Amino acid sequence: MPRRVLILGATGSIGVQALDVVQRSGGALEVAGLSAATGWETLVEQARQFEVKRIALADPHAAARAAEVWTDGEVLAGPDGIVALITESGAELVLNGIIGAAGLLATVATLGEGIDLALANKESLVVGGELVNHLAEGTGARIIPVDSEHSALHQLIAGEPVGAVSKLVLTASGGPFRGRSAAELSEVSVDDALAHPTWSMGSKITIDSATLMNKGLEVIEAHHLFGTPYSQIDVVVHPQSIIHSMIQLVDGATLAHLGYPDMRVPIAYALHHPDRAELPVAPLDLAALGSLTFEPPDTETFPCLALARAAGQAGGTAPCTLNAANEVAVHAFLEGRLGFGDIAAVIEETLDALPGGPIHSFETLSQADTEAREVAGEHVDARAD
């Protein structure tokens, strides 16, 4: 029997590549349902192609448009519709490719039902890591990371006994502005920031890569995924993006996961786990590459990485505040209302204004998220005046 997979965020970069993996699975995978935020036309097209009978759109207006033209199945609307899609789909695995903090609700619904989660939404763990892990432990559901770095760590750590790993090392491409000074970054355009040198990703994640916030969020995610103290999680800039992560062992050995940058590899790992599936990805040719280079991250020019690590170490609602402020600032930059160099400033000002407090429930996180977005928005507006 094929494994029934529900794909959330199906019209985004991760979702489209996940459907490519499904199509190449030779019947080993079957799509149980699809969701998107607003892209109803693409979602309907995907539903027809994969013969899906239930879809959901977070935007009720988009859902209404989809229901007008697609009569082959049911269209669910809003956040509640996405939750219903998860709980009623009969899926054995949910791929959460939703962008931003909006993905937390889907993670909670999935794990609450005891369904295994292929997690591409890093914000779920950044914002609610402790609560999400407790939920997974309570229901027995597995969390399989989809980020290339965390997928690499998942594979590397799996072969080691408890206590053997002394350090996790996340690699970063450095983004399109590696080597530039803060002064040079003050005039960069949106198009400049979206020109990632090695990976093809959505706009929000691409901007996060350019500021190094993406790597900061990944440090927090790794802390929760693998139960590793922040003092044992390092970041190294590796422009070629061939080594996706490394682990250092107590005996002095270092193990690395290598491959050409192609998100279908970690997606296929998560969807087929524990099996492996053949993909049309070229085998690594080290001789052709010639050399791999490494350097420390420049946290003075790119302070988002340090801000994220500090928020993670502070714990409580601080990572939630960090994430919300970042989403507001990145959105403002993409709209031309904020300079690239001001993204980190807005995040830092929001964190200073909202000291982290303890997390009592998911409602605590919702309140912290709302407050952080309001404060960050005020700082964006102040800089725009």
C-alpha cells in the first residue's frame, strides 16, 4: 500500500518539489490532500493532476474562488479548514511546508493526532519548540526534518550512540552579500537580496538567508530537534553549499553530509523514511569541484545570527518575539518600506522592548506573537517616516 502524504504549502517551493518526489515514487507515495495560502489556481491544478479529493486554502476568498471552478472534490477554508484537512485526511505523514509562524497550528494539529510530521516549517520549533516536543512525545508522533541542514544532522546522528556527539555544525552559504561591509549593504535592492547564489527558495526564506537570520532560526531549531545545548551548536560559512552539516564526535572524528544543493534530496528522505528513493540528482564529483572553502560568519555585518542565538538562549517567548519581528521586517523590506540594513535593527528594537517571559501554553505564544508584530510594525513605521 502506498504511504498517504498530506502536503501543506503545496504551491510553494517545498510543496512543488515534494509533488515531484511523489510523482517519481513509482506509487510508493500517494497524495492525501493539499493546501495553500492564496494560490487557488495552482492548487486546483495540482489537485486535478494528483486526483486529490480535498484541498484547503488559508484565505477564505481564495477558497471561494477555488470552489467555483473545482467541482471534483471539497474545498476547505481558513485555518480551521487546514486543521480539518489534517485530522480527516487519513494521512500517515504530513509535510508542513507552510511559511512562517502560521505553520505552528498545522504542526500542533498533526502531532496532536499522532501523525508523523515532515517538518519544513522551522518556525514551529523556533516559536513553540518545548511545547511541540512535549506534544510529539505524548502522542508518539515522529518529527522528521526537511531543512537540508537538519536532514543532514538527522542522518548523521542516527548512526551514533547516545553521548557520542559533542558538537553540531550547521553550514551557511553566506547568502548573496557575503564579504560585503555594512555600508555596502545599506543600498541593496530587493532583487539583489533575492539572488541567492546556490539555493532556489521562496522570497521570505531567501531574504532570511541574505541576513543570516535563516541560520539563526536553524540554530534554535537544531536545539529543539536534537536536544543539544546552544554551546554545542556552531555555524560555519561554506559558500559552495556542498556540505550540508557536520557532527563532531567525542573521539575527535568529524562526520559530514555532502551533496549538490537540491531540496528534493531531504524532502525524499523525509517522505520515504526510513527507506531511500532514487532521484535524478547527479552523484557528487569532488574532483570536478576542486575545492571546498570555509570561513566564520560575520556577525557584526550580519547581526541577525547573533540576535537569534541570544533569543534562543534566553528562551521563553523571546524566540517567538524574534520570529514575529523578523517576519514583519522582511515583509516591509520586500514591499520597499524598509531598508535591508534596517531589518536587524527592527528585530533588535522589538526584542529590547519585549523581554521574554515564560510559556504556559500555546495561547501564551499567540499573545507574544501578536504583541511583537505590533511593536515591530511601529518600529518599521518610525523608520519609514
